[in-house]
Amino acid sequence: MPFSPKPDYDIVPRQILIRNFTSLRAKYISRPPYQRKTVWSRRQQSLLLDSLFRRSYIPNIVLREVRLKTNEVVFEVIDGQQRINTVRRFLAGDLPLPDTLNDIDVRLPGKRYFQLEDKELVDIKEFVDEELSYEADLVKGINDPFNQNHLRIASNIFWRLQLGDKLNNMEVAHARLFSTVRNFLVRYADDYDFDIHTYEPIEVNKHKHKFFQHLYGRKNNRMEHLTMLGRLLLLESGDGPADLRDSALAEFIKSAESTDGIGNYSFEKNRHAKSLLKNLDLLCNIYRQDFQIGRQVFGIDYLVVSYYLLLRHLHRNYVLRAKGFDLFKAFIFDFHSRITAKPVQDLNLRRFPESRQMDTSSIEERHRIIRYEFFSFADANGFEIKVKDANRTFDERERLDIYMRGNGICRMCKKEGKSEREATVKWSEFEADHVLPHSEGGQTLIENGQVLCREHNRRKGDKV
């Protein structure tokens, strides 16, 4: 019996007029969820138009037939996004024909599509509308948009087609649609999104965190924003310095794959994810009046990691308040000026810039140096930083003491005028609260404890 493995799908050749990509635009999903959004240079677009008009060889585009409803089929572009976008730009009148076509016909260079309406150019317009086309390979048999195996096969085809166009680790990880970590990174750091339920690309991601919109100083051309968010998430997951190399991040994203991962954004409820978003909110709040200055200092990845770790450490262990945050901002500006000087003049900092590696030991060493520099800066500026109580929560004996001393009565309920009966809290619903909040330097001592019901404890938060 001859060797003949059964393929997962069928491939049917098609010829598609380029005008169909505009006139039937809704039929072609040019950026499926596993794809990055890229933009060719003007030169690349002009070269493609030159090849089209010369009828030179152009690789086939690859489409997947996707059946959204019983009577509705669309075509997902697995490969050929830029070839389609280029002809769309030409047909929209945004892209002129290149000067290189002069040797074919002197009428061609510089002409835009709408100019072909002129009487003397009607033959060229007819050629564009009726003859210019792309050869396509249509993938059939994996057409269910919500079938996990079908999506996995489609994204696998995409990966294999990119072998000649090397993707970085994050671009590969971006195609892991089953990873809840991947979904978290896309939601809060990508410029674009994809609604898996309506199966439509979303051109503006309304969830993108303002840290990446206003403060992070790097562009997102190769998913740099997703990479940085992923690295900061690794710091939270490791509770401090961790291995942030590309391979570690790729493995972290892969490890979060699950059978129900597609369109699943539940990871944002993870405590590490919530802590990360809160710290990024805090950074944006600190720089809310100085985003331009912030972009100057939050633009080099290994320094961004160090600045984030420093803020995380200080916010967790010390009482900063407004003056403390102003001190942090002043220190970062001073430190950044010294560390990026060429050559570095400060002897204490000469070890810091020598290594931009993202391994654990390099990050730990930089974290030690920047903490030392911060406290030296605070001393030099006469700023005393108050330490938070290392013990954040009351133990059982302390909780019992607080409950019994307070007769189980919520202090805030009583203050609002409720009767003792109405203000009495069941032991199972009682919460021991710091009178002076822990975040403000309040000690975890019985004398600083009070009985609150859950509702009042949530409402009080870190207020005195």
C-alpha cells in the first residue's frame, strides 16, 4: 500500500480580480486574529504594482474559507495581507503607478486609479478592472470560525508561511490564540484587536493601557508594547526580578494555553495581572502632567524594567504619598541623565549599563544598584521615607481581640446611626481594618484595629 498521509484540508486554486478586494471588501478578512498588522513601505508597494502591470510572477495569496452562517461565507487572508492592501490603496486613489512602468507605456507613471477615467486612458482602466488579478490558494475543509482545531490549523499554516520572513518571538506568540496570557497582552498593549464572536478586526483597541499610549517611549511596529507588558507581567508573577529573556516570555505565553482560550480574557482577573495594571496606573498618575518627560526616560527596555521594579518595591514597602512620588520622578530623571551619559561618569553606575541582558541575575544586580541610588538621592534631598509595617494582615488572635473589644459592632455602621443590633457583624462577615491604613504607615497592632463590615471596609479602602 503506497504511503499517502491524509491532509487536514483541501486546497483549491482561484483567480481573483483585484477590484473584488474593494468592491467585495467585507468578504475578505485581511487581518485574522493570529496575524500582526504590518504596513509595507512605499517602495515595496510600488514594486508590487510594477510586477502586476508587467504580469511578472507574484506568489499566490492564501485564503481560508470561513463559514460564519449557513448562507454566509467570508475569506480569511492567511498570507497576502499586504498584497491585498496595496491594490486597495491603488484603487482608492492613494497610490500612484510607479515611474518604472515608463518603458511599458509612457501614460502609466504617476497615474492614479481615478485618472484612468479619462477618455484616452480607458483601455488601461479596462485592463485594471477586467484582467488584473491575483492567483490564490483557497484552503477548504477547516471553515468553522469557532472550531479550536480549525483555528489551530489555520494559524499553523500562517507560521509555516512566515519561514522566509522571520517573526520575532512575540509575533509568533501573538498567534497563540488559545493562550489567556496572550489575550491579556493583546488587550492591554496592542494597537488593534479582533472580535472573535463577530469575526471582525477592530482597528482601534479601546482597552490599550495609557502607559503604552502616553508614557512608553518605543513604537509598536514589531509588537514591542506587547513584549514589554509581558516582561512586566513576568516580574509580577515572579514577585520581583525574574528571567525576562524572549524565550522565557514565549514559554510563559505558551504555558497559559487552554482548550477554551480563544476569546477568553479571564486572565485579567489574575492577581498578578491586576497588580501590574495598578502599578501602570500609578506610573501614569505620577507623570500625568509630564508625559513628554516620561517618554524620554521610559524608552530603553532594560531601564524601564528597573524603573518599574523600583516603583513596585517602594510602593509595596514604604509610605510615599504625593511628595514621595515627586521624589521618585525627580530621581528617575536624575538617574536617567547619569546612566545614559556617554561615557558614564559616576563610578557607582559603571557596572549598570554594561549589561542589557534580561536574565534574572542581571536584573537583580541592576535592582540593587538603583535602590541604593534612590535612597542616597532621598538622603541628599533630606527626604525621610516611612516604612510600612511588614506584617500587613492581623493574625487570628489579633482578629479575635479586635472583634471582642469592639463587641462585634461595625464602627462605621454605628457612626451612621444604626442601632447596635443593626450594626453587629457576624464573625464570618467581620473584617479587621487598620484605623490608620497600612498604606499610610499604619501598624498592624490591636490598638490600630477596628471592626468593620465588608461593605464599609470596601468603601473605606486606604482612607483614614
